[in-house]
Amino acid sequence: MPEGSLPARFEAWFASRGWAPRPHQIELLRIVGDGRSALLVAPTGAGKTLAGFLPSLVALSERAPSRKPRGLHTLYISPLKALAVDIARNLEAPIAEMGLPIRVETRTGDTPSHKRTRQIERPPDILLTTPEQLALLIAHREASDLFANLSCVVLDELHALVTSKRGDLLSLGLARLHRLSPNLTAIGLSATVREPDDLRRYLVPQTRPPSPLWGGVGGGGGAEEVAPYSEPPPPLTLPTRGREPVPAMADLVVVKGGAAPDLHLLDTGLTLPLAGHTASQAMPAIYDLIQAHRTVLVFVNTRLQAEYTFQELWRINEASLPIALHHGSLDASQRRRVEAAMAAGQLRAIVCTATLDLGIDWGDVDLVVNIGAPKGASRIMQRIGRANHRMDEPSKAYLVPGNRFEILECQAALDAVEAAAQDTPDARLGAPDVLAQHVLGMACADAFDPLQLYDEIVSAAPYATLSWEDFEAVVDYVATGGYALRAYERFAKILRGPDGLWRVRDARIAQQYRMNVGTIVESAKVKVRLARGVRGKPGAILPKGGRVLGEIEEDFADTLTPGDTFLFAGEVLRFEGLSEDEALATRAGPGTDPAIPSYAGAKFPLSTFLAARVRALIADPFEWDRLPKQVADYLLLQRQRSILPGPEGLLVETFPRGGRHYLTAFPFEGRLAHQTLGMLLTRRMERARLRPLGFAANDYGIAVWMTRDVSEAIAREPGFLAELFAQDMLGDDLEAWLDESSMMKRTFRQCAVIAGLIERRHPGQKKTGRQVTMSTDLVYDVLRKHQPDHLLLRAARQDAATGLLDVARLGVMLRRIQGRITHKALDRVSPLSVSVMLEIGREKVYGEGADEILAEAEAQLLEEALG
Amino acid sequence: MTRPFPELEDAILALGQKLERTIKTPGLTLAGEALTLDLCGGLWLAAHRTLIVSDLHLEKGSAFAARSGQFLPPYDTRETLACLHEAVARFDPACVVALGDSFHDARGPERMEPGDRAMIAALQEGRDWVWIAGNHDHAVSEGVGGRYAETLALGGLTLRHEPAPDAPNGEIAGHLHPCGKVAMRGRAVRRRCFVTDGKRLVMPAFGAYAGGLNVRNPAFDPLFPAGFTAHLLGDGRVFAIGKAMLARD
């Protein structure tokens, strides 16, 4: 049989279904048949999954029968456990119908232990699993036998996996698989991405690295390299990629995108507010859409928005249509029930968050509605693809803006989708904390030779530029914590034997590794339990008996005081207090408004790409006739009262209002970068004696308010603004702020958990007593003072650059606006500034120090004493 | 003058600058004795020229490494001693009382770095130093200087590690690591604190890694049956906050 053509029984099977094998399926079969790896980029509904499995099914069907167990042939990795289970079910049909002698099994966190043991002893032909399970498998003592004959690995939804630390972990697992089975071919399945070459590199072993990976001090690991702790920490430098030799890449197979999506802006004809994300005015129109379609997915950006939308839709649900709610805080069993009802076609709509961005194909979805700003072009395309999984028919979707700015963002997204432009993120640099976890895992699998392990690790694309010194620092960290004081050598986790090989110290450490594997660090959560009021005793509650509604973040529960009302699981709840590890709540009376916003505004920051399009749209009045009239009028008014922000520069407005002075700026870089900017700006204004009082930020701009006249300060001192927005704020000011930043501490905690410094708290595990509770904030403060170049601090900085603080993006912006700042002193607030001013009071206000809160509480004591 | 611990002195200098921002240190009276609640978490008895610190939990980091293989940064002892050095330099006490649980466990002194050990010796020079027995370090091994006591009487005050519910007025104790939490307008601030009802006083933990127990925990109820005021250690000063304003965890 010529390579790449289908065997007869496969041809027959396709024919029996009324199908013909598609060209990309045959192409993939040919590439893998030649022993090469491949990336398949295809839109939803192109038969991607079958294409990925076809080479393995053909190869397995042609094997001579054997009685001996033959080891694992194909491994399939999916980002979602549910997807792995679903794919297994879908594979059963062709295997059964063609009578192929192939055994398929899944392995997830839910697989019982006896089955796991059996899977190692007598592996199936095809195993479907997740990145975390792969990490556990390669750390198993039997890993080299298990994977010795592995022929193919299929990575599904690769575009979604590679953008996170999970992708780093998976890349290291893949590198190990390539070593255990040198003839392994890897197949990546992906939606359309901006840089397919990044994914092509990811799939195959890379060649040698030239430059160090993480900026700053090497750490070396020698005891004599004790850094004096009074020395300032190395500045946060963004890692740069070294000059790369032409790297190995997998073959590329692209399926040209099927039918263009049928995409619209939902225009209700009503005037939209200038801020807010709820889109309350659009609910009747959305309800009409639900009535007119079979099944509708209503995507929103935050859980709060999901709760709100769900409530609003039910308020007007006169036909009692089955509309359900799905988000990450809901109880898992409740989510499973919703998914099952959806699969069974019992629901007309689901209001959901990113939890349903990926996953199981539901053929019946015929409309997607996206409420709020789309935030990114690729994200919106992924969501639109959830409607209708047949590629030849257009997916139908509506974008629903929540405010006038979001109209601009929706228009920019429509343009981007039409141009099929992508804004998927750049390839990641592998995270050091993930590497530390992996190194311990490799010691659990077998004794390792550091040189050999290093070569293996740099063959993984995210780690291709890792220097030997940085690798040594990681090994040193795993062994003894990597501290300048070598205090912990007696207790080392991995030990180097006289043969030069590193081994895990004992079974207990290996057990610890297994309990803590993975890169997803859930923030600590508490259950929300419905408590029952006591009849005739208002305020009194029975602590037990009610059902569990779901979970809320512990950080959020921490800020609640009894009596606070908040929106959760589709109802308004009244917080009654904490009992052990549960938050007790009662149903608030009808008509109660939730007082406390339970989740931050927009979860995803506006992508750089969409931001640029929005800026261009605003700057070019000739484009405005494509916009709804209310937006064009609004921009016109801005041009009359002030000026329009340019496509490249930065518009800064200053004006007095209500006895205070305001400064607003519009960088359009997303709320994370703006929050960081706000923190740094207020520090500088403090020094300039402008007496800043606080600031608010949204995706488009920030507003800072103060007691001194900022317009006058700018007029008096030329260069004042340029100085204020100078790039060097990312130096000392950033360092000083990071000291106190709670976001930095949260980032550090996640790195500390991934790298095994502190253990995960497992569900059901109770908080330990005060003597053992170790707050990572204390650890962070101490480490920062005494060893600022420690591996975990470097890991946290690397995350901060792109993650919660978005320092990288802020840096690019500050560079871009140099010499391009336009200032307009106004005597009243401008139309543009209104939008960000409206955030004040809606979101948390920053700049309020701990001491201000304490002073206020103290004042209450005085009142008590006097009253 | 030689600088035996140059790196420590730098850290102390930085701390000192931070403390300069202190507006005033509040005072209160317990059993007729005037007490100064210091922002560092120590208690200053000017009439006796005595500084009291509680629950240093030295070598807690290394205790974790020894017991569970969790490598918390081993700098907690150094950090705690630097804070203590700063307070000693400021008050120049004739006597320092460490109110129990000075070491996280009985083997703590063995694990201590030589530099840290020398630091303690330097602090003790020229002054009386009393280690009160705690539940973690009841039998502290030799080699850390000073003298040992179960309890200590000072004027009308009784100093002991674990508060006794039936103690007469004037007890100063530690052990509970009190923390107070204030939650307001979507923000929560949780800080170590002194707790007192004018009859007894429970001190905050001084150690860098010492955790905290919320003062609204029932453990405090038998000690303060008629309520209490918590004095929270803020960034710039100590804040007196009534029980009613303090949130549970």
C-alpha cells in the first residue's frame, strides 16, 4: 500500500458513513507515515480529532496479532478531563464498526487506583489523558518501560495549552517522551493561531541553546556566592530570546477556514451607558434571540456578569424557557448536570464564562451571544466556533456591547474577524518554578545525570534558551531550597550519589511530589452553605442543614462582614458568618440589591491588537460612519470639548471637579497594565507633592485625583508630564511598589506552590492551627529582604511581567508614547474622561493604605467612648 | 569601632528609618505600671527599663525543613533578631524578657547559624536577659546565654508565657499570637496586636514567621469576659480598636 492512502476497510468505513476522507486527513497520514511530526491547524468542524487519530488507527490495524502485551502505542493529551472522556467515547464507534483490535482507555484524576495500576502493568493501545497525568506517568518508576514503544502522541487544543504554565509542564513531558521513544511522532491539533511556527517548534526536540534564559544573577549554587542581603535586588529585566539557530519544526498542515462566520453587533437602538459591563438594556433583545433559536450559548467575561445576566434573563423569562448557568464557582455536580442537560438537548440557553470556551462538541448550538467587550480577536473566534460544529456552515453570533466604549471594541473585533486576524499570545519562556517541579519528578522516576537531563530539557521549545547556570540553580533549589545560607543540606530532597547521579531522598518526598503535581493553583476557597433562619428570631441562624451552593475565594470571603449582601448562584445572598471552613449565608429578601461586587470587573484585559484597532478607529473620523450614531456623536463631542487621542500617542487631560483635581490618561493597554501604571503614577505624584488621593482604572484609561492643582503644575514646569510618564518608573518605583503589592505576593504564592516550597491545600483538608499556618506573605517579605535574587522571586517577577501586573505591556506603552504626550487642561470633565470617572466607586479604589482603614476603625472606638 | 554584623546594621538602619515615622507610641497602665506599646510588637516598661518581647519562634524555618522537608527561607531567625536589635538599640534596656516560645522547638538552638548565635550574645552584653519558659521551648538547651525562669514578677506585674484565666490583675502573657482584623468597604486589614482589658495584657508574637490567631477566636473569651481593646500594629503607628470593630476570620 502506498504511504498516505487509506487501507480498504477504512475506505469502506468512510463510505458506509457517506463520507470521503478529507485531504488534510490523508496528508497527516502521509507525514506521520514518513515518521515526521505535524501541526494540523483547522477550524472547528473540520474533523481535526479524527485526523489526529487516523495514523494511529491505521498503524494499529495493520499490526500482526500478538498475545504478548505490546506497550502503549498512542498517547492523547487534552486540556480538559471531560474532553478526554468524550473523545474516548467518539473513538469507540469507528473501532467497533471496523472491528479493529484496539484497546482505548482514559486516565484522569477520577480513574480508580486499581485501574491505574493495571494501566501500567497492561497498558492499552491508546491512552487518553491530561498534562498533569502525563507528568505523573513520566515520574513513575516504570515510565521507561511504559513509553519505550510509544509511537505517537496527539496534543489536542494545543493553542490553548501552550499559553500557560501547563504548556511549560507539557513541553517538559514531551521532551521526556521523545527521549524514552526516539522514533516518536507528535501531532498537534490547533485552532488558527497568529504564529503557527511557535507550535511547530513546540512539537519537536530543539537544538542547542545559545544564551541564558532568565535575566539577572545566575545564582550558580556555590555556597561562597552569598549575596549580602542589604544589596538592592536586581532590576526586573524582561528576558530576551537569544539568537536562535534554525530550530527544528514539525510539518504544517493548514485547513483553510470554512464558511465565514455570520457575525453581528446587537443594536437595540437604545443609548448605551458610558461605563459598566452589564448590558442590562440588551436583555429583552437577547431573550428574543433565545426564543428564536434552538440552543444559545451566552458568553460573558466574569462570574459576576454571569450571575447578573442569568438573573435578568429569568426575570423576563415569561415562557419559562430552560435557561441554565455555568461558571467556575458553581458546585462541580451542578455544572455536570448542566452539561448533561445541554448534551441531551434539554436547554435553550446557557449563560457561561470561559469555562465553556473549550470542550465537548454540542452539535445543537445554533447561536453564540457574547456579552461585553470581546477583549481579544482569537478569543472571540474560539467562542463563535462553539456555534455549529460543521465547518461548511457559517457559525452565527452576536456581540453585545455593555457600554459605548465596548461598541468600539466590538467593532474592532468584527473587523478583525473579517480580516481573519489573530492575536494569540507569543510563545512563552518556560517558567523556572515549573522546571523545579519537573526536576523533582524526574528524580522520582529514576536517578538522573544532570548533563543528560539538561540536554533533554533544552530540547523543549519553551526551555530552549535555558543556560546551564540557571539549570544548576534549579537543581540546587530542588535539593536544598537554593538559599545563600546552606542551612538545609542535612534535609535535602534530592541527593547526589558518588556516581554523580541525583536521586530522590525517600518515598515520602516522592509521595509529596505526587500530591503537588500540576501548575493550576486554585486560590483557596470556602464553601457557601445556605443556612436557615430561626423562626421568630431575626438575625439568628441554624449553622447546619442547608445545601452547599458552591465556592467563593477565601480572599473575597475575608472582606465580608455579616449582613453584607452579594450575588451568588443566581440569587442575592446575605452573609451570616463563617463556620469552620464554610461561609454561611441566607437568602436575602426579594428586591434586595447586592451590596458587594463579588468579582472584579473584566477578567481578561483588552488585547494589544484590539487596543491598537480601537485607537485607530477613534483617531480616524472617516471610520466613524461605520459606527452607531451614538458613538460617533460621542466622539464628535470629545473632539469639540477636548481632543481625540491619536493612534500612537497618549492623551492626558486635567480638570478640577468637586474641590479636587483630576488627571486622566488613555493608554488603551488593558486594566492590569493600567492598575500597575496607576500605582506607579500615584507614587511619583506623591513625590511631586500633588497629594494624590486615589485612582481608578478600566481597560482604556485611568483617572487619578488629588488635592493640588495638577493643571497648574504642568503649565508651570515644562517637561513635567514627560517626567511623570518617563520609562524609568519601571525601575526603582516598580521595585518599591512590588515590596507591598498584594498581587506580587499572590503571584509569589503560586510559584511557591508549583515549585513545592509550600504544599497545596487539598479539598476537604482543614486549615491547620496557628502554630503551623505559614503565611506565604511572611515568607515573601523575609526572602525578598535577605535573598532578592532567589529562584522563586525571579519566577514571580517573570510572571509579573506578563501576568497580573502586565509590566511588559506597560513598558512597551511607555516607550511608544515618549515625546508623544498630548496634554489638554480643561475646566470640566471631557466626554472621554467620563467613562473612566464612572469607574470610581464601582471598582475598588486604590491608594487607600492599611493605616487609613485602621484609623477609621480607631475613630469608631473614640465615638463609642464619647457616645 | 568594629562592625561585627555590617549587613545586619544596614537592615537595622532601614528599620529605624521606617520607625521614625512613628507619630507617638500609646501608653496604658496595668496594675499601676505604665506600659508603652511599641510598633515593633515589644512592650517597654520605662520605670523598670525593661523590654518584653514574646514568641520569637526562632528557627521556625529550619524546624519545617527538619520535620516536613519544606524549605522555607532560613532567614527568619536573622530577621527576628534584626528587629530585636533595633528595639534594643532604641530603648537601651537594662533587662530584656523573652516571654516564652523563644525557640520554635527545643532543638532550635542547635540548628542556629553561628552568626545568629553571636548576635544574641552581643544583644545580651551588659544587660540582664531572661528567657521565660514556653510550651515550645520548655527545656531550652544551653549555649544561648541569659537566665531561665518559669514566671517573673516585676512591680505589680506577673510575666508568664501562657495566660492563666484565673490570674490576678497585672498579668502579661503571650502564647496566643493575637491578630486583629478590620474589614471595611471591600478591604480587609489583618495585623498583629496587643490585647488588653486593663487587667491583663496579651502580647503579639514577635517572630518573623509566627502566624496569628484572630482575637475574636473563642480562645480569648475566658481571658477577657468583659471585652477588650486591641492595639493593632499598623504601618506607621499602633491603632487602638474596640472589640466591636474587629471582624472574625
